[in-house]
Amino acid sequence: MRTCAHFLVYTIARHPGQIKNLVYHAYTSLYKTGSIDFGAESQELLKSVVYTKRSEHTFRTFFEAAQTKRLTKALLLLNMVLKYPTQETGVCEKPEIEHIFPKKWQTNYVKIDKKEANALVESIGNKILLEKPLNIKASNGYFDAKKPKYAKSKFLEAQDLAKFPKSDWLLEDIQERTEEIYTQLYAFFKEYAV
């Protein structure tokens, strides 16, 4: 766990091109000493993110700004494993990112500024992992129409969303889930970052 946490923190905090040195230090220290030493302190990187006084560099905004498609998948997977410890691994070789609230919606469905809505739609709280065939079927449908597809998923998180009591997945639901994810990830990195 510590290795995964360290690698994720370092990957997020640094330019991806610098990862080569991180992996080199880890492998050489493992070979020489039998233990992994990355040659960098991810705990210090994490503290600089968490405890900074400038609000634009809080833990949450730091991760939001650093998200790429690959990193989002990794964070979604980590969140799912933390939230659902009984989740079987290997249920899907290449999971896809599903947008719960569709990327394209009709303006009569939600009355909100398009720029604000797009930011929420692309936030981690609006994304889950889903098998490709189910993701294709769910497509840009609305939440109530997606629930039967989610119920067929092998991902426990998608199955839980299928049981969501409301028929709509709205922007406040995205915000609430985003907060839940970041709270869980923060607790993980605070405990396991070395």
C-alpha cells in the first residue's frame, strides 16, 4: 500500500518525465538493500499540498488540476478498492470511464451555466469505472436509463449506483460524491504516503 501511495503522490506532484528517476531509485535500492527507497519523500510532497495557506493548492484542487485520463482511472480504482474491499480484482481488463451525468445534455434538463456544468461533468465525482459494452449502452443517456446497465456491471460501485433512490443524477450529487472521494483518498494518502 505504501508503495502505491508513494508512487501516486509522486506522479501527481511531478512531471511524468521525472518518474523514470523515481522508478530507477526504487529498483536499485530494492536490489542493493532489499527495501524500496524512492529517493524522494512523498509525505513531504503531500504535506506541502495539504497544509499550504493558499487555497488554490489544497489537496482537493491539487488532484483536480492534476487529473488526466490515466490518473483519473487510477484514482477511481483506488477509491473503489478502498470503499469496496470485497471488490474482485480483474473483473474487467480495460475498464472505461463512464460519465454518470452525460457529457451532452439538453438545456431543458438542467438550467445551469454551461462552463460551470462542464467543470462538474468532468470532475471525478461524476465518473465511475464500467465495462466497455455497458459503457457503450449507457452512452449519453440520462441517469434513470443508465441504472439497468449499472446493475449488470461487475463493479460494485456501479451496482450501488443502480440502487440510487433518485431517478436523476444532478449537479449536487456530483459535488457530494466528489467530496466523498476526496475525503477517502486524502485519508488513504495521509496514512500510507511514506
